[in-house]
Amino acid sequence: MARFTPSFICSDELLSQKPTYSTNEWGKQEYYIKNVTTSTHNHFLQSASFPPPGGTYTVTTELSVSVSISVGIDLTVVEAALGVDLGTKFTISASYTASIPETEPRVYVQLYARFRNYKFEVWEDDLFFDDYICDGEVSIPYDYYFISYKASDVVYLNLPEQNY
């Protein structure tokens, strides 16, 4: 009976070569989204202040959707999974009139935007086992609001000095 003995050829040239990786396994990359969680956050945009008798704060600004994904995924996959349009711009064009009595030194007006956040996982659909690729996050502006307060409403804190 003949016996087969495998032999391996190993040269310095082969050992010095760096491995190459292909982005395609069996056909094209097919990504999908799962484990989506949602939350909201408020973000300060601008402020103004007025002496008595007050004034009108007018603002026009445009906010965009923020997308953070560390892999080249077709954004239509993300849009379909989240049910949102990532190309939408949110325009704020508003005025706020603040009036204060002469006894107050100032009135302050602040503008905030509300964002809806989506956090999710990106997975690759493989033939046998799906691969986790990375986390992703999308923040979409959807609303805004003003806050106004008088100078007498401001609380000043006496913080101890820090030695760094």
C-alpha cells in the first residue's frame, strides 16, 4: 500500500507577504440591521438676551441627519430598517417674543432641538452563519423649543476651588 506524505513549501518570500482580504465572500455583501433601540435627546443650538422691555428672537437654521456607521453600507438598508428618510433636512424658522418688567435686568432666551436617536447593530447575511459587523447610530432632528428665563431666576453656585 502506498503511503501519501504531504509536503509543504515555505519560503522567505511567502512568509514576508502580507495577507490580503477580500470584501466579497460569496457574491456581494448583504447587510441587515437588527437590535434597534430608540431614545431622544435635546441639543442646545443658540441663545440671546434682551434688556427691558424685552425683544424678539428670530432664528432660521437647518439641521441635518447624523449617521455614524463604520462600514460601507447602502443607506437604503438603514432607511428601510428604521422606517425613516436619511436625506431629510429639518429647517427651523421661528420667532420668540420675550417681555420683562423694568425691574428685571435681562431676559434670556435659548433654542434647543430635539433629536430621535436610533442605535443598532449591522450584520452580514452569510450562507451558514451571519456575522456581526459593527454598531451604528442615527440621530434625526424632529422638533425644537424655546426656553426663556429672567436674570433673577439664574442660580449662581459657589463651587470650591479645584487644585489640578
